[in-house]
Amino acid sequence: MKFVLFLLCSLSVLEAPSIEKDRDRWKPYYSDVAPQKTADKWFLPFDVADRSDTRNISIISIFGDHRDSYYKGHIHTAMDINPLKPKAKLIPVYAMANGVVCSVHLGENQKTVVVRHTMKDGKTMFTSYKHLKEVYVSNGKQVDQNTKLARLFTKEESKKYGGDYHHLHLEIRKKFDDYGCASWLTFNNAQLNERFYNPQDFIKQNIK
């Protein structure tokens, strides 16, 4: 009997994590606030010479890759980018369009800012900025393309935490019903396509 109980406990501990099981843990970090202005024009999230010229970013990793960085086999929900020619060692991250900060979550070496946007057609979408060392905004703040949200890790800071964090993990989201955990708990294309746009396609279509 003791062995059976031990086995059941072991199975519960080893049970695969899921979006449905983890989402409530992140809900307290979400604020259901509406943007005051429409996201009618989009910009790159970095301080570069021309924030409307996509040639000013360097793509490190693409959307849809299979990863082992959080859980083995999860799918990359973002595009990892950096400014092609950084102006300074400390790289700030800016909002890409008019919106409102709806979530600031995760710990010291994985801070995330999520901005909610209302599109010209009235639809709601979200931009999520991850791998942030310092955050300068809080929930409920109305933002535009000139709002400095945070800054990235330096290479030295990234090494200190034993990771490769010195880039922006940029997600373009259709919805935020998972409150953030789908970023590391997306394991199949159905989950990926349900919540995320391909950031590279979105940038090509909207930043000109």
C-alpha cells in the first residue's frame, strides 16, 4: 500500500505542466485595462536610426522553433532580436505602438512586460517583451512608441545568471488568456497558432 501511494505521488509530481494548470498562477499580475488610443502606427522596439526600417534589427532566433530552454520540446513563441547597431551598452526597449501595460511578471532574470493594443479594426492584441533586466513601467500605464518600457540584459549580466538573455524575446499575441505561461508551455502548433502571430510577418506587414 505504501508503495502504491508513493507511486501515485511520484506520478503527480512528474505530471507534464500545461497552460490550463499554470494560468491561474499568473492571473494576479494581469490588469484588465483598455488602451485609450488606437494602435494606428507601429515601430521597432529599439532606439535605432529609423524605427520604421526593419533592416535596423538583427534576428537571433525565429518563431516556431522547438526548444529545451524552459521545458524540453516547447515551441518558441517569439522572435529573438537585437538592434543591429546599438547606441549604448544598456539597450532600452520601447513600446511598439499606442497601448496600455496590462502585465508585468516573472523574476529578476526573466522580467516581462505585456502591452495591450486596440487595432484600427477594433480588435484587441498584445505585444510581449521578455528577457528584461530592468522595468520602468507598471500595470495600467498608457504608452506610445516613445515610452521606454525596460532595458535588456548586458552580456555580462546574462552570464552572471547562467543564461543567454541579452536579446529581446518579442511575442505578438492574439490573446492573453494564459496570462503569460504559454510562453514556455506551448508544445504544439495548435497552441502556437491559437495565441500567437509570427512576429516576423507582423513586423513586415505593419512597420513601414
